[in-house]
Amino acid sequence: MTLKKSGRGIGEWPETERPRERLLSEGATSLSDAQLLAILLRVGRQDASAVKVGMEVLARVGGIYGLLHCSVEELCAIPGVGPAKAAQLKAAVEVGKRAVSAPLTTGTRINSSADLFKHYHASLRDLRHEIFAVVLLDAKNQVIRDVTISEGSLTLSIVHPREVFIPAMRASAAGVIFLHNHPSGDPTPSQEDRVLTARLVSAGALLGIQVLDHLIVGDGRYVSFADQGWLCGEATR
């Protein structure tokens, strides 16, 4: 006889079909998105199992990727998901983002734009606003630290050379790399991006601090000014 799982607690299911038991015996990759969410939710509601609630969450937010953008309030509006469960889901999403974004620690050597993208993609791609940051490097292209310069719309007035290079001078940095995100997901530089980069390269040259790159991060892709040869005057053309 086939069990009707809708409305039945997971505890009543055969052990081989319970998400937690399946994860332990077969691994996390054997589970569907809804089953993974069920483990985080732990319990469903009176008329629906945790898996069913997980399916409703996915339908409401637009799939597992939608959890990156939905708010706690949006999650709480789903029957069976209160503040505690919403917090658990958002915490799990943040843990996942941090796990795939290897931290840039002091002394890390930057060898290519791909290295930088690997470090920052997960943390920048899903932001709904732009940020502009600078990575400070020593003479061996090893990371000293990174500094967020501005958040919000990227404009020439917000990202001023003074604000960008003061941290570099204080840290005695030999070089810097600029990076920012495009919330649209398209990393193609705007004309303002190009003008700003040229302005910062000129300011760096006056201060004796080399601008090694400007990386624009999109959704799964990026544009490197250094790779494109846009740090030697071509960026504003």
C-alpha cells in the first residue's frame, strides 16, 4: 500500500524515505531541494509535512536560489514558517555563501583575476546594491587587507581618490586592486566605471601606488580591466 504523505508527519514515513535518515545513509546529494529544506525546518504544520512546507517555500521564493534574495518577512508569510524557521533558513544560506567564498587572509598571493573572482564572487553577486572595495597588496602581490570604500550607487562623487588611497597609504601598500559588483548580474563596465578607473589609475601613479586591476563582479562572470588591457589609457575610449 502506498502511503499518502501529504498531511502526514515525516516520523510516520518509512525510515528509508525520511530526509534526515537518507542524508545519513546516502549523503546530502541524494536529497531534493525540498528534502534539504525539510531537515532545516525540522517540522511542518498540522496539514503538511516539513517536505511539503519546503516545497511551498521553493515555489514561493522561486527555487533554492530565491532564498538568497527573500527576506525574513517574506519567509514568515509562508504557512508553517515562523521567525525561528525563517532565521534557520537564512542562517543556512549565509553559511553556504561563506563556505564557498574562501577568505582573503593576510599573506594570500593574488596571481590572476580568477583568484580574485573566486574569493569574492559568492559574497558580491547577490547583493542588491553596489559596493566598491579596494584590496591592498604588498610588493609581492600578497594581500594586506581589503577595505570597503562605499556602498550604494557607484558615482564619481562617492568613490573619491582620497577615500580610496588613504587606506593604501596608511598600510604602505605597493599596489591595489579595485572591485565592485553589478546587481544586475551583467559585469559589463559602464562609461562611468571606465572614467572612474582611469581617474583612480592616474591618482595612483601620482602617489606611487600601482593599480593592478579593477574587477567587476556579475552573476557567475566578471570583467577584469587588467585582462582587457584597460589600465593604460584605453578604459575611457
